[in-house]
Amino acid sequence: MTRPDDELLALALSRPREALATARSLLAEGVPPAVAAVAHQAAGIVLRDFGDIDEALAEFRAGLRCARRAADAERTADVRSAYGLALVMAGRSRHGLRHLEAAASDAAGEAEGRIRIREAHALWILGHYTPMLRAAQRAVDVLAGGGAIWEARALSHRAMANLALGNVTRAESDYERAETLFARAGQRLEYAAARHDRGAAAFARGDLPAALALLDDAQQLVDLLGVFEPDLVVTRVQVLLAAELRIEARRVADDGVARSVRQGGAPTRRGELLLVAALAAYAAGDQRVAAERSAEASRLFRRQRRPWWAARADLVLLESWFNAGPPTLRLLRAAALLATRLETVDPARAPEAHLLAGRIGLALGRRRAALTHLRAAASRRRLHDLRGRAAAWLARALLAEQEGRYRDMLVACERGLDILDARLATLGATELRARVTAQGGDFSRLALRYAVRSGDGGRVLRWSERWRATALALPPMRLPADAEMTRDLVALRTLSLRLLAADPQSPAVSALLQERRRLEAAVRRQSLRRRGHAPDRPRPLHLGELSGLLDEVDLVELTTVDGDLFAVHVPAGRRPTLHRVGPVAAAERAVAHALFALRREESGRGGGPLDLIGRRLQDALLGSLAGLLTAPLLVVVPTGRLHAVPWALMPALRERAVTVSPSARVWRRSMLTTHDGDHRVVLVGGPGLTGGAVEIQRLARRYPDAEVLADGLATSDRVLAAMDGAWLVHVAAHGTFRADSPLLSALELDDGPLTVYDLERLGRAPHRVVLSSCNSAVGAPSGADELLGVASAFVGLGTAGLVASVVPIDDPASVPFMLALHDHIERMPLGPALAAARRSVRPTAAAHNVALSFITLGA
């Protein structure tokens, strides 16, 4: 039975601000001790969870005095248990547990059930999960079939214990039931907490999209209620880091720490916030901040007698020290001791500590100690936790390398990447797929390093391909036409047009910019929620599958190992050979210089002697290999950072057909892609181009049956409908590249920007695409070796071949070059057609620069 005064306590966990105001109003009226006890308890609950923990303790003590004056034994036990939980949250763990146990011994029935819930929560804070499960089970047994709110709380705590113990399915079942009961009772804040808890369970199951969606929902609910939930911050940061969304994770973590300090929140919560802030700083490469915050968190956890949490904080601290270097014997001893502690208090993280100790030992030349720890980590490959399993396989790979068992090392690297393949298959968002590949970098680098040492070009090619452009090899996810995200994209286009038309000095511009940022964030958030459905991981490339496609073709795949650039050359009919080109940094500088020079030439300011710059570019990216390239067609598979390269600027490639691909596997797919429909041509002319109208008009005469969308007709819906399944699409439109959010990179149409997100609405990719727009080939490197941008989006959707520019181009000068390209495009593949167009245009400076600015991607 629910007591009348319980309504105020329920309000404290539903609408906390209202509850605190009501409690203080009652106390100001001088109510009887029995009512005052409830008011103090409600105020204490709100302050404990959302305010100052010291004030909360004072309220609970006052409530305890009032309950005793009222001679209400049940209320006394209830307030005492709430006080005990607050003491645990304040770091006074032993004192708090004594109060909780004493309160439980004085209660029976429903009253005992409530107290057992608080006891379970205290044990959860302390990381004592087995006794927590016993307390939560007792609460469920006592409260089942009674009031919905307390039954839901009991179920939530049983789920928390099961989740901590690895029983994910049981936890999810309890969380879903609790969520239903909270919704039925109108407990808005606890309903939000249940959404958060379901997100945590989805994360434990490895379902990142579901976790992101549930946590977003929970965050929106608590924002509407105007409260700060540290637990939600902690889980969100962990999920964001697992998704490799490092910038967002650090922002959420830092904001959480700052709000905790401002509000004087519970030290237990602050310790947890400091820990995830340390993790976020570590992921962002800020080892100093990671060390500072993890050390502070460790001190707090030790004072609070929370060994589980302290061990995790110490792991981050030692990892940040190791990365900051140089390693020391003292660091090795600390890592070894931590690994021993974790075997007892947190076995799921023990492999990471053993792996860290092993790496430190190897760096110090302490081989015996290193192998001991690597063996300990390698023995834990069957853990449920993905991080722990990946650490175990990496330890096995390192162990095999040290013992000279290279075949076993490569098998371990393959198994480690298989674990991550399984995660990639669950992701539907292109951005997430690309970013999460970063987690396979250690395996890929280890295998590639060995392959390069072996000097075997075929082996290097295989391992270079194993973890390259992995996101593009997965089946693309199509965006439903009626999705909420589609509506937000339409609103975003409308807003962009309003901004273009607005007076920059108008006060309305600030509001429009704010709304654009909101819509962009909403689109990205909805994209990240999309779930994947790939039935199998992409099949690895075998050299024999390329042989039939390499007739009169040279294939060169670039890869980086330990700061050096290597090239695998696969000439027609011969075995692959390996060539060291030079430092990666020199290659990246040469590319940046070449692009700068081309941009200067396009702007008419002069960028330096292009012939000399081209020779330097050739030396930095191909080295001596340039003299060995004799086939009419060169296929280049660059790294992500060396993707947008003006290859025709190199003397050895000036007259040669060159095509670029994110991976040899993707190039093979492009070569085998056929077009089953008719030869439908689509010509799109966007607004604001100097020569765009002329270009489209001239091409329309060449293709009299083409569908022409220009002069105000080039709207997003029309363009997407026309593109769908077309044989050839030519787009003359400005392009924008968004380094901050590559999937918002766009082609500018009459109704606003057509983004990469919009392109994912295509049911069938166009077979060939020509983008005679600015920077259309530019992409953002992401993950291990992925690329995000407009051009890569078409490739990922299944477009066989694409022509795009690597720098902004002069619109009028591009017209003759584009017309020349279309003179050859029907008779030959895009690579040879582009080379033929380059040879046929008049050798004026402007035309020459335009010709050098375009590259071919695919077949």
C-alpha cells in the first residue's frame, strides 16, 4: 500500500525542481514532525542526486530527527536508508553501509523492499555486484505485484546487477519492464533513467546504434526536466568513445565535470565523471590531462573504498604515462601490480593491464617479464567484453612475434580484425563504419610491419588490403524517403537558401545560423542511430582475382609503415614487388605544395613552376618506381591522406591514363560492375557558376535525349530521381567540402545543398558520374584508412567510375575540357577518356591547369 506522504518522494524522482520547492514550502509552514520528515527526505533526495551532497546529508539528518520525534519507526528506517545511501555517495562507504543494514533489520514487507533497493544501489556504487544482486532480488521478491514505482525500481536494480555480472539478456528484460512501469506511473525522470539503462545494456550487447539512440532519448528527457544526470554522462562518453566519436566524447565529459564542480555534486559521481573525462582526453591524445584526471579519480575512489573504480582509473593513468614516455622500470612494476589487482576486482579489464605491462616490458628490453604478461593476456580470448577480447588477441599476436611464430602472429591479427568486422556489420551509418575501423589499427600495423620486413610484395598487398576502405566494402545503407532525417535535410536546404539571401548584418542571421547548427546536429544524430544488416563480412582480396583484370595495367598500392611510405607494384602478368618510396611526411608535404600551387594558378596569382613541383611530387609518392611503370593504364591505390593528388602533374604520368581507387578490392568491384539499364544521361546545372550554363547547354546538344535539370530545375528531389540508376550523370555545380562534418559536404543545387546524407537516398547508384565542381574529389581521412566525402559516397553506393577535381577550378576554363572528356567517354573507360581529353585541349595556361586538376576514381 502506498502512503499519502509518498507522493512527495515520488515527485523527487519525477519532477525534482517541483519537489524541492514543495518540500521547502512545507518546512517553511512549520508542519508536524511526521510531515517534516518526509519533506526533509524529499529535499535530501533531490540535493543528493542533482545538487550539493553536503546539503543533502544535512537534510537527511534533519529528516531522521523529525521521524524519531514523530515516533514513526517505518519512516525512521526509510530516512535512515536514504541517508546511508547518501553517505556512500559522499565517499563515507563504511558508515553508509552500516546505516543501510541497520535500517533493513528494522523493516519488514514493502518497507524492507525499499531499503534493499537503496542497499543495492550503494553496493553498485562500490562495485560489489554479487551481494548487490542478492539485495536487488530480495527487493523484487518483496515488492512484486505492489506499487508500480517501487517494483520498477527493484527491477532496475536487479538489471543493473545482472548487467555488471555479464547477464545482458536478463538485464534487458528487467529494464524494459521497469521502463513500462515508470511510464505508466508518470515518473518522467525515472523513465529517462530506464531509457539510459537500456542504452547501457545495448552497449554491453555491442549494439552501438541502439545505444546511441536510447542515450539520445534519455538526454533529451533530462534536458527537458532541467536536471543533470552524471550516470548518463558517464555512459554516453563510454559509448561515444566506442564509436570513435572522440571530439563529442571529450565535450560531453568535460561539460559533465564542470557541471559537477559547479553544483557541488556527490564525490562518488565526480570520481566517475573524472574517469570518463580521463578516457576521453586519452583517446584525443592529450596524455597530460588524461593523467591528471585519472590520478584525481583514483584518489577519490580510494578514499571512497571503491577498488573496482580505482583499478580502472589506475589503468588509464598508467596507459597515459606509457604513451607520454619514456617507459621506466617503475612503470612496469606498477602495471604488473595493477594486472594482479584487476584479476580479482575486474577480470574483464585484466587483459588490458597485462597487455600494457607486456608492452612496457618489451620497450624496456625486459623480455621475460613481457612474455609472462603477454601470455596472461592472451589466455583471456573468450571474454564477453569486446575490448578485453581484442586486447587478448593483440597480446597473442605480440607474443607470437616475440617468439618468432609469425604464422601464429598473422592468425591472431586476423582474428582480432574479425572481432571488429562483426561490430562493423551492425553499423548502418557511413561515418560510424569509417571511424570504428581505427580500433583495428594495432592489428593492421603489426601484420603490415612483418609483411614489409619479409619483402614479399604479395603479402604486403594482402595485409594492406585487409583493413583498407573497409567501410566502402560493406553493402551501402539506403535512407528511407519518409524518414525524419529526410525531412530535416529538406529544412536544412531551405535554411541554407535563407542564409544566402539574408543581409549579413541582419540580427536574424545569428538565429538562422543557430537553427542550421541544430538541424545539422539532428541529421547527424539520426544517421548515427541507423543499424547495419550486413550478413557477412566482406571477403578479403586474393591476388588471383586481380590477375585477369591487369592486362595492360600497372597497379600500385601505397601503404605506410612506421612513418615510411611503401609501394606494392603489381605489373601485368608478374608477381608483386615491394618498393620503399621515402618518408610519409615528405609525401604529404609534396601533395600539400602541389595542391597549393594549383590553387594559386587557378586564382591567377601563380603557384610556382608546375613542372618542378610535379617532379618533386613524383619523387615523393613514387620514387624510383616511376621508371618501372610501362602499361597504358595505371591504377593507384593511395592511403587516405594521399587520396586527392593531381597525378597528371607528375612527368611520368602526364600522358598516361591514371585511375584512383580507395582499395584494390573496390577497384575490382568497379571493373566488374555492369550497367543493366538503358544509356540514360542526366545533365545537372547548379546556380552561380560562371561557365556552368554554357557547359550544360553544349552537352545537351551532344546528348539530345538527356534529361536536363538546370535554370532553376536542379532541385534535390528531381536530381536524385534522375540520378537513380542512370548510365551517366554530369553535374556542373559548386561543391563544398566540410572537414568538420564530411557527410555534410555537398553539391550546391537550386534548392540548397545536396549532401552525402541525401545521396544515401539513392536506390541505385548512377553507373558513371562527372563532377565538374570545386573540390569534388576531396575527402576527409577517417578511421584506419577510410575516406569520407562526396566522391567516396558515390563509390560506396556502387558507382563504377567518377571524374572529380582536387582543387577549386575556374568555371569558364573547364568548359572545353569537359566537352573534350565527353568526346571520349562513350568509347573508353573514364581513366583513358580523361587522359585523352587532357591531350586534346588547347595548351593554354587555364585549360592546362584545369586538365591537371581532375582525377578518375574507379573504372
